[in-house]
Amino acid sequence: MQNWPRTCFKGFPLIPVSFTRKVPRRQSTADGFVLPGKGRKLKMSKVTTELLLERAVPRSTRLRKIETLNLSKLQLKTGDLDPRLFSRLRHLQNLDLSDNLLDKLPANLSLPDLRVLNCSNNQLEDVTVLKQFPLLEELNYENNVYLTTNDDYKVMFLLQNLRLLNGKDVTKLANHVRVVNSRELTNKVTAHWERHFRSQLPEKYSAEHVMFIRKKFLKSAQTHVIYGPSSLGEFTRWRVKMIAEELLASMQGQEENTHPETQERMEDDDEETTENPREVGDDDIAQVTLIHSKRRGNHSIAGSASKRPRSQYNTDEEVVLSPRKSSHSQDDPTPDRPRASNQQAKVAEETHRNGEQPPKGQSHRRSSQLTEEQKSQDQDKRVLTITPVKNLEDKEVISLEPLHFLQCHSKGNSREDFKTQLWSCAFEPPLDSGTRKDPVVSTSRTMATCGGESVCLIDCETGIVLKKYKVPAEEFFTVAWTTLTMVTNDGRKKKHNILAAAGRRGIVKLIHVSADFCYGEIKAHKKPIATACFSPTCETHLFTASYDKRIGLWDIGVPDCDYNFKASQLMVLEVASIPLRIALVPSCPDQFLLAGCEEGCFAWDIRLDKPQKSRPFEVAFQFPNDEGEETASHRVDGLAFLNKDVVVSKSSKTGSIYLWSWSQSFEAQGKSCQRTRPALILAELEWSTTDLPYLTLSTCPAAEYVFCGDEKGSVWMYNLSKHSSAWRASKGKRSENRIAPTQILEWPELRANGELLTEVLINNVVTDPTFTYLIALTGVNIAAVWKKT
């Protein structure tokens, strides 16, 4: 826990008060001031704006800038904590309320970013109000005589991020309370219902009968469901009541869903506060409708969208997709090159469902698909065939069909959010194909995407958002998959896919996807994590690259059946600048790591048999700049391996992407014994002339393709299969001609609420290992899915 600095508080700021006539002494009280002649007491809070600014650590001039606040030893009472005043402390992370006279905390303090709370030495009687601080990590309420061990268990259940309670690490115990304890109590409560009460509920029942059974069941469950030591009886009864109410609500919901009129009463879950994955409803994703529309002049949607009334939230959001036609305008970077494969498409109007809400079990709707019946009826009208484009050498390019354009990372589930940036995408590895050794044996159509405060699991074929995981105040930058062999309760070994997600807070979240459970976190860095990846040779080894100019290697461990796990840091790679992209060398993934950084491209020796835990880079690679001179100081914001030896990087020279040999470049470094060496460049790819950074690239080694998005919403695709043999034969001799893209997949016209969505940046392009699906992540909160036909 952060130590408070020693400060001396000499008193409250003096507030001059003047009256036109003398206040009678009998009307003055210790609690406040009395207005003359009125006899009405005017309460004056001890906590003022001036006091908050003075007690901030360090002192501040703006409430919104305060991150640490010490309000200890001020004789504060509950009424002194004004929620309206505290609501202005939007960035407060550390609050000390110790040594006061608080008997409870207000339920609406509105401190969304609070991480550390000290309210020891008070008179608190209840802890359930602390659930209003979902990000709380450290809590101290020692010497509150009315609080017991039962309250400790309550806060461990309510606060999913809690690590330290009264100075003790409670991570393992909290996991047990949230998982094992909840599971056992749920089983017992369900069994109690089935054994004693289900038979009492007739097929036809009145509301009065239901209320009678409910009251009787809640009382009986709290009396007869017993689990754990008797000293935790109060906590057990509290949880039993909660579980019983949830059980009754779920059964009542199932009954109501059999009646059409109840569909209209289904509530929107706009404020998701849990950090565990959940099923996704219609309000989490904007429905994208394919409607024929003629192309119009570009105009931005920003500022023109109006807030949708809540009554319209169950309707599909109208988004118009109109494929662009090929043009040779002056802003076209390569007017003579054939264009992308989304030309000459004819799209018929899809039937628009006005406000229909499907039954609860069928709430996932396809976001840009017609129903099977509609498909058969409109098969002749909706012709979405893509004409193959010929490249310069008379070879047909790949035909891609646009499937979905998904808006599922909106802040607060707002359908007007076109600002959230999407950064990373990773396909889930199949569990039954030995994917760690050969990821091309088979492929999954489930992908994880991240952006803003959420991570989504999406079925690429149907466009269904299967799960959504949200962390308030977080911004996720990267996701990565691994497959762990876990031991079940009965001793059997079973493989499970684990998803790691990280971002601005520098914390790695570990999610057991099939169990819908975030079972742990690793505080990996004090600054944001830009990217992360798992080792292909050791499934528990995770590399994290952070803005603190360090790359960490972590062993995340394997959780047991109660989700207890132990993570440890194995190595730290020191970086001269911020690492942006990392890649393990495929020919020796347990020996060397390559990183593209803000000021260069570096390689490290990561062998664990060496004693150094903190290591500098082994070699810095130089590349030609715009003047043709070799330089090692440049931004490398795109980095990937095309095969076991060829590296693809996007760096200092605008309008180009370099392909270079890892082995020959690194071996040259070994011969010269110098840490800085030129990269042995094999070829140069022609790309956009934009100077915008962080538009990263990716590769599909199985198909020998390179992909990179640009500032106009286009995806540049390079088929390099016929060039690889020439590079091997050239023995490192660089090709003189720049390689043009095989094709460019242009961004279609999308309309939301009748407005054209423009200024689309493609932050990242990813394909599955077999190149069946192509995913483009944008800067306008849209994930686009194409399928190879």
C-alpha cells in the first residue's frame, strides 16, 4: 500500500462570516450555524473545495487533477462527505479517511477510478456500500469495532480486483470465496429448491402465490443451507439469500419468456460493471444492414449524430454499405494498379425488423446477414459476387466477400460511438489439433478483439459476439491466446484456452473463456502495455512490452481447480525507447526476440540458461532513411515474420515496407562484433505515402501474404509466394524494383443513421492461419470481416 507523506494540517481555511445583527447565543450549535430570526439550523460541511485542494498529495489547483487525497484525523462524519463535491474527483485513485467518526460511507460518492481506500479507525457498520468502487485493489478498515470476519468475506466477494485487505494479501482466499464458495452454495441452494419447493409451485399460479413461495423459500434457504464454519454464518446467509433470489429470478425469466408480451419488458444492460465475460445482447453491438445505396459525396458523421431514444434501442441500427467503384483520381496512390475485390457488387435491401426482440435464448443476431428464409427469397436479387481482379502479371487475385461490419466495443454500449479505437485481434487456437506445433492443421473461426474498455469474442462466420468482457476505466491494447493443461476436480487433465488481455493500466488480465471467468491478473508494468505474445514452445511464458521501456517475460503458471495460480517474472529486457511490436524468431523462439520500437529495431538473447535477469539488447538493426543513409534511430511500428527467416517491417522510410533476412543480418553482426549492423534487405514493398504512425502490418506465413492497412480505410495485400524462392537463390542480393501490392481491398461506404462514415483508419489487419477470414480493425469502432471465396 502506498505510504502517505508526512503532512501537517493546521486547521480549516478561515471563512469570513458577517451578519447584520448579532446571532443569539442560544441558537448556535456545534453542528452548524443558525440563521438569525429563522430558528432553522443550516448544516455546514467540514469538507470544502479548498480543503480538498489543500489535502491533495501533492497540493493541486483543480479537483479533477487530484489522484491522492488525505482526509484523515478531521473528525469527519458521514454527512460531511458531499457526493456532489466528491463526484468532481474523477481521477482520484488513493483516498485516506482513517481516524474519523464515519458510521457509513455515502452510496453515491462517484469515484470511478479509486484503487486504494483507507477507512481504519472509524465506526463503520456495513461494507456492502464498497461495491460502488469496482476497481478497488487495496482496502483497510481495521479498528472498526462493528466489522467482523463476515464483512471481510463480503468485500472479497463484491470487489473483484481486491488484492490487499487490512494489509494482508487475500488473492487466493478471494478466488476461493468467489469461485469455490459460490459454486458450493449455488449447488446447495438449487438442491434445496428442487427437494422442498419446486413441487409446491403449480402449473397455473397467481402473483400472490409466487410471492408466498418466494418469501417462504428465502427464509428456509437461509435457515437450512449450511456451508463452512459457524463463525461465517452471517456471510453464508447473506450469500444464500443472494443466490436464492438469483435462482428465482432466472426461473421467473424463463417462464416469462414463453409469453410474447414479456419480450417488450426485457431491460437493456447498458451499465456493465462485472469484469467477467458474459453473454452479449443486442445493445452491445450495432446491427449493420446491407442496403443498396448510390455513392454520394463524403461528409463526416462526427457531430451530426443524435442520441437515440431508449425506446429505439431494440431496433437494428441502419448502416448502409455501398461498394466503391475503382477510380483513378489524383489522391489514388497507384492509379494504374488493379483495385480491390469489392467492386461491381449489387446489394438488395434487407428486411428491416422494427423493434422485434428475439426470445432470451436467441438474443444473438447476425449483424450483416439475412436469415436463411430471406436468403432463399432474395437469392436472385442480392448478388454479392466479387469480380476477380487481374494483377500486372495476369494472375487472378483472391476474391473476398464482405461478411460483417461490427460496432461492438462502444463505450457504455452507445450506438453513437465512432471514436473508440480497435487495436488487436487474435484467433482462438483449436484445442484438438496440436496448434502450438502446427497452427495450420486446422483453424478456429472465433477471434478475440480489443479496444476501449472491452474485449469481445466473435464468431467470424455468423458475426455473433459470443462473449464480452469489460473493465471500467481500462483501454485494452493487446490480446493473446495460450492453451493450458489444467487438472479438474476429479484429477483428470484437460486442455483449456486462456486469453490474456492488457492495456493502459499495465495489468494483464487472465480469462478462462469457456468458464466465462477472469481468474486472475498480473501487475506487469507501471505504464501501459503496448503488445504481448505467448511463447510457442512454453505455453505459460508470456512476453509483455510496455511504455516503461521494458519487455518482461512472465511465467503465468497453471491455475488449479480452484483457480489458484502463481505468476513470476523470469526476465526483463531493457529497451532504449518504447517497444511497439515484438516477435519471437520462428527458427529459435526460445533463444531470440525481435522488437520494433519508437527509436529502432532491436534483438535480445532470451535464453533462460543465462544468469542475467535484466538484459540489454544484443544488436540494433539499421535501415535506409529517406535520404538513402543507414540509420538505427527510427520508428518501427510494424513487425512480423513472413517465414522462419524473412522479417517484414515498416519503419523510417515513408511509402515502403522492408523485407529482410534475420539470419544473414544477425550472423553479420556476429562476424563484426558490433552491436549496430545494417539489416540485409531482400526487397521493398510499395505502400501508402502517409506519415501517420501505428498503422501496423501482419503476415499469413501459410499463404505467404503480407497485409497492411492505410489512412483511407484500404487494406494493401501482397502475395509473395513466388518471390521467396528468388530470395533464397539471390543469397542476400536486394531486388532493385519495389514490389507492388497484389491487390488493394478498399473500404466500402458505410452509413449510420443516414450519415456517411468517413476518415477510416485501419489500425490492424489480421487473418486466421489458413487465410479463410480477413479482419480489419479501425479507428472508428468498427471491426470488418471478409471471407475468402
